[in-house]
Amino acid sequence: MNIIITGADGQLGRDLLRVLGPSYACTVYTRQELDICDLRAVQKRIGAMKPDVVINAEAYSKVGFAEEAAEEAYRINALGVSHLAIAAESAGAKLVHFSTDYSELDRTKLNIYGQSKLLGEQFVKAVCPRHFIVRSLAENQETIKLASDQVDSPMSTLDLAECIERLITTEQYGTYQHPSLNLRGGIPSD
């Protein structure tokens, strides 16, 4: 199985490579190596490789700063995600996308971060039917930062990477809640 991982310079990206690298052919990209907001670059890289799976560990995850950096949050969490969904679908690849349970809140109460993540999810669902959306849990309004070096999570990024390894071998597409991912029962939440 050929896998592309974006956001490879974050903790989750590194742990995905650590778990998947020994068993699969993984090509990893940091934000500097592949700007997911550049549609042509994304299509070129994914189109040339024709991966089986694209895993997006890239995100704007600074929840407290998203209100002041709304354009950047939407650019990465929505526009960049839409580019990955388009390219993954064109290549016939499965797409793994990490989101947040903020996107489940009443839309009138969503902050910029939640809105940007919800829009990214909507793009994935609309464009790439073979998707796995994995939502982190925002406990006590604190965001779990899956794509950064700081992890505040009841499940480590290493444990999450191990769950993703099992998930990508299935065709049980849909939305999963972190940390359980519903893998024991194999039923997505949507």
C-alpha cells in the first residue's frame, strides 16, 4: 500500500510514519515541502504517485488565535483540505482527515476554528466518498492538537496512528470520534 502523509513535521505526522513506515511505502511532506493550499502542487504530487491512501495531518490548530488569523485557519483547514480531497478522489485514493468535535456544535456558536474545520469536513464528504474523518475531542473547551508538537489527549498520537493503521485497511468510510474511533465495533458515527 502506498501512502502519502501531509503535516509530517507535527507529532501526529511523525507517529504515523513511525507506525506505518515499516509496513507500507510512505511518502511524507512537511508544510514547507507541500503547500496543501496550492491545488496544482497537490494534484501534481498526488497524481504522479497515485497513492492508495492520503493522510492529512496538516492543520491550523491554534484555536485561541484563529479569530485573529481567520484567513489562515480557513486557508489550511478548509481550502487545503478541499485540494487534498479533490486530488485523492482523482487518484482513486482513500482520504484520512483529522477534524474536531467542535464541528458538531450548533453552527451559530462555532468559533472560527470550528467553522474552518466543519467546512473542511464538508468538502471531504462532498468530494471524496472514500474518506475517514477522525474527530478529536475538545474536552472542557480545550482543543486536542493532533497536528502539532503539543498533545493534550486521552489517547496519544502514537495510539491514534496505530488505530489509523487498522482503519485504512477497511472500507468502513465515515466519521469517527477520537479516541475510540469506534474501531472495536467498526461503525462510523455518520
